[in-house]
Amino acid sequence: MRFDEVYTSWTEKRLTQEEAARILGVSDRTFRRYLLRYEESGIEGLTDKRIAQISWRRAPVDEVMALTTLYQSHYIGWNVKHFFSFYK
């Protein structure tokens, strides 16, 4: 909603690009990038697409569950750092 207000003020010539960028807390160049994405895709174009991606480093759920069970059942008293170095 905040970008919509700033965009409206900018199109009505009440704000310059620098002022609009300062209000949003971004640089002038980032504000221009936002303008392009907003004009192409609307408000959905401004969403951060990195958040929706799953990390390539993420471990499979079944491996995590097996590791947790192993740690809780056989290696009580070990700290996680030592257990992980043993597991690797």
C-alpha cells in the first residue's frame, strides 16, 4: 500500500523521484526499477521472488527426521557440534 501512495504522488508531480525513493527507503535507481516492475505487472511485480524459492542447500525432511531421532536416542549428552562432526 505504501508504494501505491508514493507512486500516486509521484505521477501527480507532488514528489520527485529522489523524494519518493527517500520515503520508501531505497535509492533512486531502485525506485526506477520498482516503477518498471509496477507498470508491467502491477503490485504483484513488486513481491520478492527470492522468498518463494526453496534453498538448494535444504536437507530432505526424511534425512532430518532420521538425524533427529538418532541424536535423541543414541547420543544423549553430546553437544550438537560434536554430533554433527561425527555425523559428517
